[in-house]
Amino acid sequence: MGKFEIKKDKAGKFRFNLKAANGLVILSSEAYNTRKACDNGIESVRKNSKDDSKFDRTKAKNGKSRFNLKAANGQVIGTSQMYAGNSSMEKGIASVKKNASDAQVVESL
């Protein structure tokens, strides 16, 4: 089972990473000013990860692939790591879809 891990950054803002069962980070959030906003971001990931059209697939100048998960309003709620190619990126998207809905939330504050 995956998990959402909430941390505070050096600026005191809240961020979360969605980790797969193997512990690898599969999605990272933006910075949130409050814990409540961070929790809302997690709920948005749970909801929007079920819809493949919410995943924006991109290719960087170096040829590597990555994706952003967007909310209904088009705002990015999570970003993946860089992948060597499209196949591995699609596996990352599949992992987000699989893990987000029932991932536990843990704090590392």
C-alpha cells in the first residue's frame, strides 16, 4: 500500500510526496501555506488520479519524460520525477492511479 508523506520544507510550508509500496516517490506536491491546504491537495490527488485526462504528459529538452497531475481547474497538484522514456512514465502514472485512492497519510514534521 502506498502512502502520502507530509513534510515541512525549510520555509515552513507543507509538502507531500505520494510513495508507492516500495517506498519510491511517484508524485510530489507544490508548497502549501497550511496543513489544511496540504490535506486538501491530497484529497484532490485522490479524486483526480482516477481520471486519465488529468495527467499532463510532457517531454523535457533532454528527452526525458514526466507528468503533472492537474485538478479540475487546471492547477498542477503533483509532479512526477523525470523518466527515461514514455513507457516508464506510463508505469509511474499507473502507480499513482493504483496507490492514491487508499494511501495512508503519515507526517514527517
